[in-house]
Amino acid sequence: MQRKHLLTALLATISSTANATTELDTVTVNADFRGASLEQTSAAVSVVDPIEMEKRGAQHLENIINLTPNVNSAGGASRNKYFQIRGIGERSQYNTPLNPSVGLTIDGIDYSRSGAAGTLFDVQQVEVLRGPQGTRFGASALAGMINIQSNQPTEELEAHVEHTLGTDGLQGAGVAVGGPITENVLGRFSVYKNTANGYMTNTYLDRDDTQNIDELTSRAQIKWLVNDSLTVDFTAMHLDIDNGYDAFSFENDYTTSTDEPGTDSIKSDALAISTDWKIDEAVSMQSKLTYSNSDLLYSYDDDWTYDGQYNGGYSAKDNYYRNRENYSVDLRWLSSEQGRIFNNSTDWVAGVYHLQQSESLHRVYPYVDSGEMNSSYDTTNSAIYGQLDYHLNKRTLITAGLRTEQFTADYANSYGFSENTDEILFGGKLGLEHQVSAQHRAFTSLSRGYKAGGVNDDATLPEDKIAFDTEYLWNLEAGVNSSFLNNKLKTRLTAFYSLRKDQQVNSSTQQEGSPDFTIYLDNAAKGEHYGLELEADWNVNRRLNVIGSLGLLHATFTDYTYVDPNDTTNTISLDGREQAHAPSYQFSLGGEYYFAQNWTLSANIEGKDAFYFSNSHDLQSESFYLVNTSLAYTTGDWVFTLWARNLTNTEYDTRGFYFGIDPRTNYADNLYTQKGGPRTVGLTISWDY
């Protein structure tokens, strides 16, 4: 596995000559049209590699997301599966169809509305692109994109076997095997099973596994080297995630008393076929066809109690059964150096894209008509896009990209309500890069992202709140990628300013005299986001490496007043207020110390400022700091890693709601929060061939 190979190489350098120069490895970013080294990428992007994942026993995106500046996540499920970049992103989904602000792809397959799919076994790297990706990804990446890339088939036989044991019943086991199948066919196959009891205790059922983790990820990849000009890649993936959901209590602690714990599950099958065809010396054509079919269940005990626990209480369970089916095709043509245009000065990309998504919802809940409701949401995205990279000289590059996208949506529910959308969307980027010196590369860009409008699925809403408009975001950023100390220290610094027009805002209110909620999306006038992002990787000497990140964020509403749709006299002016899940600072600081032959000690501290839980009330989380550490021993092909997440057992919140649910207080409004994971300690043993 990549981690073991890199760790072995680093340990070997300890015994090298003391005066030899040690440089940091080059990291390649693959999410853009052309792969480029991280230092040459003129975008705000973070890359998390397997070393960082294994140092904290990371099995899911939620375990590593705090390593990236100005990226937050929201609970309200078995995992933190909703992500916010620079203060922009969804925090939950109930009835209303979701058009994502933050995209998620796994090996090029779109899982943007299914963040629980982000498991991390046999993953080469995770790329987090911050800021609108209007040219490359279109409507799914208003705030940015998270791209998970698994390890690819290799020309030599490789094998990786891994087993993990940890607290709260944590067990994980997996195997990955890759190499040549025939003379011109390579393959890689992996499977991983991850289970844990979770950290909640249900006192009524006398169980400690009602918030359990039960995740199976399997993947098969075939690379067919047809000839020197054509390569075909096949990917098949199967996810069977059957997690429990039982996270909230009246006391805001780690105990519950529900009699009907919930479920947070995904059963998904996906296929992808990619080709890379070198048509001639000047032009290549790339294609990608994907298909995925996912059955999802999100359910929870709506009253948080057992039947009869309190006088005046009620008993109900809310169930959201969804099926999502996605088809996509992406065809693009790219120039080589021999295919540059305009007097051999300009690289070009041209492409067409089509995405068809179908989502059906079956909700079972006592407080909707007849105890059930059904809806369907079918969307189509058809786009043409292009990009020109003009080499003004050997040190200066000007980039211009444009994407035109037709978005159509058809919505209907069992109440007889239907709504159709058909609109043309535009996005793109204009950028400038300049190699100031061998050590410093500066860049600036102006980009436009977009997120399609939609429809709220709630019959209690007034007519003017049923539909909401398309949102646009203008983003201006500038930065510099630098190298110091003979390439021992590398930094990436980015400043940004974003202006959102017709900002889509998630709001909610409890219906009077009912446990049900009105949850809907509305348009604020404007939103303003600006800040700073810094990442650094410093190879101090042959024994010590330091890595860190810092994100500073100011994200506020401009000219927006929240109006309760159930009581129009209840208004909250949010003009100038910080937006939800947008902490003003985040940081991560850690390092690796190779203190003896074959031994590595790692430690990391990550922190986050307080943030508002919602736009419908003014209650906030508390700021918090988490300490993570690991001790690794390498011998031959074996690696033994003892790791701990949240070593100091800090109590912190990942989601918060303000409403009335406790019958002991006559359902008075109160703050209820979901706790983040307490201290988790584990031992991972891995073997590589």
C-alpha cells in the first residue's frame, strides 16, 4: 500500500548521510481536466493521503475533514455526512429534494447527495477543492468538490491486508489485491468490513449499539491497455452500509431512552467505464460513463422516548425510504503540446456532459396524511464546456473556461402537487498564473458558480415559499504557492472573497400543536464570504516532519430577514449575522517524529471556533480542540499502528436543533445537540506485498 511504501522510504532516509538534501514528495491533483502537481495547481485545493488517514484510523470522510481549512461537516445522522465549504453547504435532508452545494465523487461516480458513502479503505487520496467549480463540475459544485480516488491497478503484483480492533467494539478487516491479469489487462480488487457499537447507550433497551456502524465496501477495477493509443478502465463498486441512528436525548448526553431506534443505511451498486484515446499526436479524447443505483433509509424515533415514559408524551417513528438512480456520460477532447492553437500558444479542452438523476421518496410517519407520502424528483443536466490555457510566455498562463448547462426538473408528490423547472445556467473561470521565481508561483482568478433552483415539499407552506430560485456565486481569489529551505518547506496561501446572489437558505420551524416541522429552502438577498487559507508541510530534518493548516472565514447574510411561515409576526433580522456552520477559524497542526529505527510517533491537534447551528435561531456550538495521536512500528512488510482520536475525550457538538420535544417542560423550546465522537483508541495491523 502507498502508506507502507512511503513510510519505509522515510525510515530509510534516517540512516542516510546527514548532509544529504531531503525534499518533500510531489503530490498530483487529478480532479481538474489535466493532472498537475499540487504546487502547480492554481486553485484552493487540499489533498489528504493514506498516511494521514491511517494515523487516526480513519474509516470515513468525517474522520479527516477537519484537516482541510474552512471545511466543516454536520451530524444529524450516523455519520457527519453533510459538508460545508467556506460556510456553504447543506446540513440535512428530509422531504425536500436536494440540489447539493458541495459535490462528492468516488472514482468519478457522483455521490453528491449521499455523503455516508465516503468510506476510505484502499483510497489513494482525497482531494478537496474549495470555491466554485463552474467549468469542470457545474451545478453540483457551487461551494466546491470532494473527490475520492481509490488506488489504481498496477503492473506489478501488490497485496494489502489490514485488521483493526478498537474501543466501543470497533473491528475492521479488509484486503486489496492488484496486478497483471493478462499481458495487457491489469486489475485490482478490494473489500473492507467496518463495524462498531457506537458511543451511545440506550438505557431503555439496555443496548450500547443503537448508534452502531456496519459498513461494507467492495470495489473491482480493470485496466485494459488496448494498444499504445487506447486505454479502457472498468470500475464496479458495491456499498452495504447499515448504520444505526439514535443520537439525541433530552439531557444532551451520550444516553438515550428510545424504544424505536433509527437506521441510516445505503445499499448501492455503481459502474463506470472510462476511455483515454490518443486520436493522433495533437488530440486525445476521454470519455466516462457511470451508473449508480442506491437504496437509502433514514429513520429515527421522533419522540426520543419509550411509549409511556412521560405523561402527555407521544410515540412516533419517522421513516424516509429513498431510491436514487443516476446515469451520466462525459465526453471531452484535449489538446497535447502538438495540438496547441493560436500560434502554438494555447492548450484547449472541449466537452459535452449529460447527467440524469431520478429520486423517489416514500415517507412513513403518523403525522402526515394517511401516515404515508410519496414523491418523485427527476432531473437532467445537459452541458457543453470548454477551457483555454494561453501561455503568454514561459512563466505566465492565462486561463478562460465556460460552461453552459440546461437544467430540467420534474417534481410530483402524492398530495397532487407537481412542479417543473427548465432553465439555462452559466458558470466559468478567468484566471492568471505567474511563476514569480523558482520558489514562488502566484495566481488569481474570478469564477462563477451556480446551483439550480427547486421546490419545497411541504403542503403547510404559503404559496410564495413553494419554489425557490437559482443561486449564483461570484468568487475572487488570489494566492501563492511557495517553497523554502531547499524544498523542505512548502506552503499554499489563498485569500478569497465570494458574493452570493439569491442565496438558498435552509430554514425550519415547528408546526404549532404538532411534533412535525416545516423545513424548507428560501432565498436570501445576498451572502458575503471572505477569508484566508494557509497550508504548510515542513520537513524539519530527517526525523521530524510538521504539517498544518489554518482557515479564517467571515460568512454573513446581507439584507435578509427570516419570517416564520407559520407565524409571519415572528421575524428575525439576520442582516450581518454569521451564517450557520461557518466557524470563523479552523486549524490543524501536527507532525511525525521518527525517533528510532522503524518507529514513528505522530500527533495532531485540530480546533474549530463556535458556529451557529441554524439560520432559524441564534444558538451556537462551543469552540473545541481535539488531540489525535499514533505510534507506528514497521518491520519488513508489517506495520503496527496504535492510534487514538480525541485523546483528551473532549465533548463537542456536530449538530444542534432548537425546538420543543420534552413533555416534562410542556414542550418548551430548548437546544438539543448531537455529540461528536468521544475518545476512540485502536490498533491497526497491516501487511503489504
